[in-house]
Amino acid sequence: MVVLLVVMVVVVLYAGMHWYVWRRLVRDVTARGSAVRRAGTVAAVVLPVLSLGALSAGQAGAPFWLQRLLAWPGFLWLALLLYLVLALAVGEVIRPLLLRAHDRREATGQGRMSPGAATAHPETAAPPPPAESVGRTLTLTDPDAPAPVPIDATSMPGASGGGSGQESREDDEVPRTSGVTRRLFVSRIVGGAATAAAVATVGYGMADVFSGPGVKRITVPLAKLPRSAHSYRIAVVSDIHLGPILGRAHTQRIVDTINATQPDLVAIVGDLVDGSVADLGSAADPLARLRARHGSYFVTGNHEYYSGVEEWVQRVRELGVHPLRNARVEMPGFDLAGVNDISGEDHSDAPDYARALGDRDTARAAVLMAHQPVMIEQAVEHGVDLQLSGHTHGGQLWPGNLVAQLDNPTVAGLERYGDTQLYVTRGAGAWGPPVRVGASSDITVVELASRQA
């Protein structure tokens, strides 16, 4: 029942956002029945369908070529929709200000051109024609002047006559026509500005993803770390999200960036893929070229369980990356452990902290690889010194960081929970739209520091 209610809320919200965008960017700025309005209306129907197709194609088992065909327009529209709605919402605040400014400017212009303005200074105003001249011929005193011109009283402003009704109707129509023009003018300004802002934001976010992750460096002191392990470097990477948009070139950029940091160890903390080994196995091939003094290690994320976890665990093993499935290995000066993601509970592959961390020498420092930050509670209970996680993407699309805070103890960065420190990387890829705004992708080099050094 709760799931159904959530689905209904999401559907209503999704439909409402599209109606709002259509109203402001199509109905309010185009003529009824025009080709532009028809095209905009078609787009308002087709784009959400493409987005739903992009979201569901992989799980529905659609051919990979179809997934790629739907992914580009479908996922990009989701990002554009978000920022169109936000920009238009800001426009709702600006709109009345623009209308008032337009009204003041129009009133000022009318005041300058009003006939009453001329009478404001009688000494400069031209004298009115004599009353007796109205309705008869005016005799000109200049002999060289043109022939006398008859003046029809009905043509005078305010005079009664057959034309007054028509003129009155025209005068009545002016304010209505002016009002429509005013609203249309302001709607086009706000709509155009909102569209430009949304497109620029999404373009910036795409550039962030396709330029590859940056390198972030932090130092984490561990009380139990011996002097011999001081300055040990772990390259932490998460949420690579290979899929119908991000492929082999994306993996190669990440591998090149990691290798350039010359780490002692590489920790891949989940969400490597969004698709099957059959479709994306070759996209992961560059992982075989990772270089680290003590090797590369991998733990599952929630997306591995949507993509064929057993096949992917085997695939990363073939590429020379060591899966830690509720397991532990000894490194010089500390223990490195890894647990399965909590999504594995629905696939008979749950995290097992006792297996990964039990029977170890508690005098040694313990570093735990666990995909989701919420797993920190178990890490604290088992005496872990440092947990390395991802999953949140740092929110990926602002203001997504505010939403991520509702479900994660830490969205990004380093925080302490009791005697355990938690570091959350924002990830190297992107899920859904290949766009990041306010949460740049990163690979983090965690340098361990001994307090004995």
C-alpha cells in the first residue's frame, strides 16, 4: 500500500512538472493553433515517454542498441526538466516585477504624449480654434494659402456623430490588446531566460562528467596505524556507472587518472555498472591496466545486484581486480576488509560483518570498504577505524544533495562517528543523466597518517 502511494505521488509530480513546463514555455508564449504550439505540445508528450523508456529499458531486457537510443534524449531531458522547473519557479517571482516595470514605462510614455500634457503650460499651448469656425469654412487671411478647408464637426475629438461609436469601440479595445501584448512580452522574456539558464546548467554539468573526475586528496590519521604505514595512499573510486552512455572511454579516463596518482592500493567501492556483462564487459576492460603497489580491490554496490552480480564479480576478477565479498586481507600496517552491499539482502548475498571483521587482531587498524554510508553503524560496532563509501554521488544534481541528506548520515566528505571515521566520495560517474551540478565527480586519494610518525 505504501509503495503504491509513493508511486502515485511520483506519477502526479512527474505529470505536474511537465504540465507546468508546457504551460509556461508553450501555451503562454505561442498562438493558439500555431505550428510552434503543436510542436511544443508533441514534445511535452514524447519527451516524458522517452525518459520513462530510458529508465526502464535495461530492467525490461531491451536490446542494448535500444537502451542507448533512449538513454541520450530520455536522461538528458530529466536533467533539463529539473532545471527548467527551478528556473521557471524563479521566474514566477520576477514576472510581476517585470509587469509592473512595463506598466510604469508605458504610463510614462502615455503621459508624455497625452493631449493634456500640452495644456499643462498654457503660455506655450496653441490657442484653440474659434467656436464659430466649427462646422463651417475657415477663411484664411494669407492670399497665397491653399483653398479653404472645410472642417467637419464630427471629426473633432469628443464630438458626436456617426463615427463616434466606432472610435469608442476601438478605444475600448486598446487596453485589452495592450494587456495581452504585455503578458506575452513578459512571458517570452521569462521563458527564454529560464530555457537559456537550464540549457547552460545542463551543458555545464555534462562537461563535468565527460571531462573525467578530478583528484581530491585528504589525510586521515589513524591511532593504530604504525609508523611504517605512514603516508600510505589509497585511491578511492566509486559509482563509475558504466552503461548505455558512459562506456569504455569513461573507464579509460578513470584508470589514467588513478594511475597518475601512483597509489599504493585502489579501492573500488561499488556501483561499477548499469547493465549486463554481455553488453558492458568490454567497457570495463581498461580496469586491467590499473597500477597500484598492493593491487586493486572491489566491493559490490546496489547496482551490481540489478545487473547480474555473479557475472560481474567474475568479470572484475578476470581483469585483475580482487573482489572482497565479506572478506579481509592484511596490508602492511592495517587490515583491509570489504562487505557486500545491503541490497544483497534481497539476493541471498547480505553483508556479513562478522565474517569480514571477526577473529582479527584488534590492535591493528581496520579499513572497511562498504558501498553505502548507512553501513557505518555496523562498522562502529565492529571496531572499524575507517570506512570508505560512495553511493550518494554527493547529490549529483543540485539540490539533490538536500534529498540525499535525508537517507544518508554523510553525503560527501570525512566525518567521525564515535571511534570510526567515514569517508564518502562523490563518485567518478553519473547515474541516469550524464550531468553533475554542484557535486563534481572525483577520485579521492586517502593518505593514511600514523600518530606515531
